[in-house]
Amino acid sequence: TSDVENKSPKMYLGTFNAGVGMAIGLPKKREVQLGLFYQKDLGGLGIEDRNMNIFGIKSSYWFRLR
């Protein structure tokens, strides 16, 4: 193993998030939601200055319990 000392720590600046989606209504107040999303970091992560870009599909199913 090796140890690394970081003499100049950086602050994590957060991310930029974008998304678009749609909802499909079903009987009995149920709903299906589908969406595309994109996430990009606004600064390097960690000592290695890694860049993070994520994109994908989100889905959800909504219903009510009585």
C-alpha cells in the first residue's frame, strides 16, 4: 500500500442536473413516470481530479394504499 498526502484540498462544487420526462395516468389514481436525466460535476473529484458524467433513465410507479 501507499499513502498520499493532499497539501491542497479542493472544495467539491456540486453538479449540474438536467432531465425531461413524462407521466402516464392509469386507472384508480395510479401513474407510471419515465424520464431521461444527465448529471455533470462542476469540478474535479478527489485527489485524482476525476470527472463525473452520468446519464440514464428513471422510472417510477405511483399508487395509493387505503
